[in-house]
Amino acid sequence: MPPGPPPSQIPVETQSASVMAVDPGSIRGCLFRYTYIWQNNRQSYWFYPTFVGRRSVSGYRWTGWGWVYFGVDLRRIRSFTCV
């Protein structure tokens, strides 16, 4: 479980080139760190990754009230930043 709620400030998304999927190696550096994710479907949220696989990442997603266990396909992530 994450140590507490995520930061109150939402980071500004940095635009990146269009990609088919996020590389597992790039998001691996965010393990056990507060990470903000922007998905292709325009959803965005705080995430606390605990596992990175070849095609997906899992961890805890902030609901606004607490953390829930969650996983997402790397092809659905448009961009991310960890703090």
C-alpha cells in the first residue's frame, strides 16, 4: 500500500510523440513512487505502481477517497510522470 494520499498538485502533462505503447523499462523507474497517468481515453489519475510486466503495470489507483488495487495495459497509457 502507498504510504499516504498522493500529492495535491496534479503535474502538467508533457506532450510526447505518438507511441503504440509505453515501454515497460520506462515506467519501471516509477515503481513505488507516486505516478500520474494519462490514458488514451482521456482518463487521468494518481497511481502507485508495484509491478511492471511486459504488457501491463499494476499497483494502486487513487479514487479520491482511498487506494484500490488496479492494473492497466501499457498500450492504454498515453503518458506518465512520477514524483
